[in-house]
Amino acid sequence: MISPRQATRDRAALLKALHRDQRRAFLARLKKLREEEAAAKRERREALARARARCVTLAEEANANAKEAYRRAVELAKEAKLATRNVARDQCAIGKQHARDEGAHRIAAAKRERDEERRFAAELVRLERGAKESEKERRKSARRGERRAESDDEVRSNLEPELVALFERVKKTIRGTDRRTRTEAFRQYAEENPGEVYAAQEAEAEKALRRDVRKARRAPRRLELERELVAPRARAARGRDPRRGDLTAIPF
């Protein structure tokens, strides 16, 4: 049987051993935790290093991409600028060509219109000249024809009274020519036909005699008509007092 002292010593030894095991376990655990902490710190440093390296890589890649994007943007801007210049140059060329074509069309139209006006003016001048020439020719012809185109009144005024009767008979057959007038033609006709001259004179004298006879016969009748027309007026005048007016109109 174990004595109480021995039991106390055993318990103390057991507790000591327990404490020693716990201490060892704690130290081992602490060592392990320290190792894990060191490993975590190492891993952290390595992760940070990797992160820094990745950041550097990403920065370099970003710079490279930015440079490439900038270069591409510059190229695109240059291409766009060149394309815009080409479009502007093409539009300018088209505008210039359109202006040239439009100007040429207008110039051609103005030239045609000017040529038409000139031709029209020349035609007017030609027509005016032709009209003037025609008028001159007409006047010349009129002057040339004045000798052969005398009227009946002009021929009568040029003839002696004894030849007028014959002219009235044959005036429709008398024609002038380029060399002689109607008066000259009639005189020649009268010279060649003196018998007709005498016959016309006798006929005219007989007509004059007949007119005189008719006038003489109508004279008494005219006097009677005049008396018949004057008599009522005279009777009315005798019944009128010039100082008192017409009394025939008063009913008493």
C-alpha cells in the first residue's frame, strides 16, 4: 500500500511529467506556429515579389499596348486625315470640273445667243438693206413708170379740150410704154385717126346741144314750181304785222 507521501510524490512527478509533456507540446506547437508564420511571411514576400513583378509586367504590357494603340491611333488619324484630304481633293476637283462644265455651258449658250443675235442683227440689216434697195428700185421703177402710168385725170389735163371727147371713148385702150406716156400714145392715136377726132367732137357737140335743149324745156316748169313754192310764203308774209308778230295764230 502506497503511503500518502509517496502518493503525493507520485502525483507531483506525474504533474511534472504532464507539465513537461505539455511544455514540449506547447513548444513544438509554438515552433510549428513560428515556422508557419515564417513560411507565411516568406510566401507573402514571394507573393508580393510576384505581384510586383506582375505589376511591372502588366505596366510594361500596358505601356506597350498604349504605345501600340497610340501608334495605331496615329496611323488611323493619318489615314483618316489622308482620306479626308483625298475626299476633299476629289470634291474640289469635282466642284472645279462642274464649275468648268457649267461655265463652259453658259459660255457656249451665251456665245450661241450672241451668234444668234448677230445673225438676227445681220439678217435685220440685210432685210433693211433689201427693203431700202427694194424701195429704191420701186421708186426708180415708179419714176420710170410715171411716164407710162399716167392716170386718166393727168391725161385729160395734158390734152386740148377738143381731144378730151375722143379720149373718153378710147381711154381704156390707151397704154403707156417705157418710151412714151399715155398722153403721147393718145396723141399719136388721134393723129393717126383724125376722123374719130371729128366724130367725137360732133358727138360731144350734139350732147351739149341736147343738154341745152333739155335745160330750156325744163326752165318754164322750174319757174312754175318756184312760183308755187313762193306763193304760200308770200301770202303768209302779207298777213303778218311785223310790229305785232304773227296774228294768224290768234283765235279772234
